[in-house]
Amino acid sequence: MLHRRCGFIFLTCCFTFLSKKIMYYRMKKSIFLIFCLVLLLSAGYYANLADPEELFIYIKPEKNQEKPKESPKDENPPEVLPEIVWGNRNKKQVIFTFDAGSGIQSLDRILSVLEKYELKGTFFITGKWAEQNPESLRRISSAGHEIFNHTYSHPYLTRTEDEKIIEELNMADEIIYQITGVSTKPYFRPPYGDRDARVFEKAFFAGYRAVYWTIDVLDWKEDQGFTKEQSKARIMDNLKPGTIYLMHIGDDITGDILDEVFSEIISQGYSIVSLSEGVE
């Protein structure tokens, strides 16, 4: 009987002890929950009082996240896209330019005359001509003459789509660079002189400025009966400071008259300069 009473008392004490422990932990948990609730309410209150501009969240970017690309500084062309038609008109000098789009009939004589007078010429080369005449192009480049862009296939640019204009210039530049190691930028000459504001704009985005001419010598008309005397007259009758002359590598007239023309121009006190020098 005594053993039963002792066992009952022991169980009662254990139950009482456990009940107190459970109540203690429940109270602690309740206090903790109340404390968290107070913090949340306080944060919401002060957030409403804070200046919204002072509140921010920093999110660390992922390693592979790309930085937004900046817009090019010169993404818009200037309102006026002038082409070069004259050189410096304040100096007694003229510029001879030679287009290469087909044939090499006058090339040897042109290079020989330039060497004779110790001059640097200016050549506008098409990509196709460069592909067909790589050794001739290397000769021009190795002699230190200027080489600029005349498009790849010599199209009428005003009839050419925007993307194609840029492609024509880029293709020619790439081919010429592969052969010579020299870029054709920053000048190009529109084939046939065919150009407008849209062509200027697209060329600008490709990195080029258009170069026209002051006087077309019309050497390319030799198949139509145009004579070398007529071409020579066009040069000498229009001799003025800053004149830019257009001639061609693929016509015999240029090679026939160049030496004589240079001699007469120099005798009149003029200098013959490259395009880069002449537009300064």
C-alpha cells in the first residue's frame, strides 16, 4: 500500500514539473512572436515616414549578367553631310585622283609619272578590281600612294538599299585591307558620281565621307571619240587652286597626257598634292 502511494506522489510531481516547463516554453514562444510583430509594425510605420528616394534595395548582379551597352557618341550624323568637291582654295595646288574600276591600261605610266615628279597620288579602288589585280594594288600601296574606297561592285548607290550601301563599302575595305594592310577610310567616291543625302548618311555610318570632283577629264569617253587633246584642254582650261581632277586607270588617255600635263601645271607655279594634303 505504501509503495502505491509513493508511486502516485512521484507521478504527480513529474506531471506538475512537466506542465510548468510546457507553460514556460509556451510563454517564451508567445513573447517572441509578440516581439516580432511589434518590430514589423514599427518597420512599416517608419517606412511610411521615410523619404521614398532614400529607400533602395541593392541586388547583386549575377556573374554572367552583361552591362548595358552604351550608345555610340556619334550615333547620329550631322545635319549637313558635305561632300568634298574642292581642295584648299587658298593654296596654289591641285589634286589628281585616279579611279580603278576596270582595266589597268594606264597604270604603269601613271606610277612612272608620279615617281618621276616625286608625287603621291590618290587612288579610288573597287573591291572587284582589287580582287582581279592584287599585284597592281600592291604596287600602288608599296609606292606610298593613297588608296580610298570606290565600293565593291561599282553600283548606282542611289538605287541601292541602305544595308547594301554599307555592305558595298565594307566589302571593298576588307578586300583591299587584306591585300595591302591599309584601310580605305575615311574617304569614298560614289561610282558614276551617283549620290544623294541618303547615300551620304549611310556612308557616314560606315565611317566614310564622300569625295566628288571639280573637273571630270572625260578620259573614259575615249571609246566615244573623245580625244587626248580634249582631255588635256579640260585640265588646263580649268586650272585653279584647289581643283580636284578625276581620271581613270583603265583608259589610255590618262597615261598618254599625264606627263605633259604635270609639266605644264608645275611650270605655272602650282603644286600637285594628294587628297589628304590638299584638303587640309
